[in-house]
Amino acid sequence: MTKIKKTEKIIYKNITLADFSKVIALGNQVHGEGYLNNTNLTAWVNKGITEKANAGYVAYDGEQLVGFRLTYAIGQWQIDKWCSPKLWRVPSEQVCYFKCNTVAGSHRGLGIGKKLLRLSIEAAKQQGATAGASHLWKQSPNNSAVMYFSKCGGEHVTSHPDKWHLDSKNGYDCILCGFDCHCEAAEMIIYFD
């Protein structure tokens, strides 16, 4: 795989229906088959859109989709057993959720993930968020997901073993574990101010 030079121009824009097929293909390539489909992508994107802003973004290098970020707006996502709002320093009603950040292997290390996160944070602020929570994949190569999020200001809250186990039993083919995923998630949060 050829590494792309930083001088190449990347275009960032809000995600739309026209991007869905490319987002699904990239998401399933990076995270494993069954991670994304039209049904869950539609639901995830809609959770990031309010009358004030769209918190979902895509990154293109020419016609090639090279990254995307899906973020849920405040009040449009459910706090579940994998979240620890009592450990957050702001009320849960002020917290958006960073659902997914994906960058093509050929374009990693160029700041694309960081730029997508910054764009989503600005949109989330317009929607009223003061912080954003996420679950980062601790088994990513060299724990790069946690390292990237930490460099962007993320603070570790707690860890959750088997975070994606039920998803794997329902058709998600984890690239490490297959249909019996035991990967661990680091619950993290970024405070915007």
C-alpha cells in the first residue's frame, strides 16, 4: 500500500446520503464486515443532525473517500450500561457521543482523523454540547485509537471488556475475533472548554 504525502489536498464536508455506499465500504473494510449497513448508517447519521448543525463528516482525496466521523448530538443518543456518566465532569445532557472515526490505511498519520474530530466538535458545540464521550477500541494496532483520542484531549474514564460482543453475535465480524468479539473499549471523554 502506497503512503500518501501530506501535501495532497483533502476535502472535508458534512456526510450526506450520496456518501453512504463509500462510507459503508470503508467502515466494513476497516472495522470488519457487518459493522455498517444502510439501516444502521442512516440511524447513526440522523442522530448527529439537528436544526443547528450536522456533526457527521467525510474526507475525500479526489473521488476516494479516505475518512469519516459519525457523532451523535446531545439528546439524540441513549446512555447505556457501557457509559459512566457519574464519572463525567459535566451533566450527561451536555455530552455528545463520538460514535465512529475511520480513516483508510493509506491515509493514516496525516491528521485526517484529528481534523474530522475537530469539525465534529465544532458542530456539537453549535448543538449545545460541552463534552463528547466515546468508546475507543483498545485492540487497535498499537492501541492507536486510544493514543489518537488522548492526543486530541480525550481523558480515560474506565474500560469495558466485551463491549462489542453482542454486536458480533448479531452479525458483526470483528477483524480480530470474528463473530465472538471480546475486544475491550476504553470509555473516554473530551471536555470542550
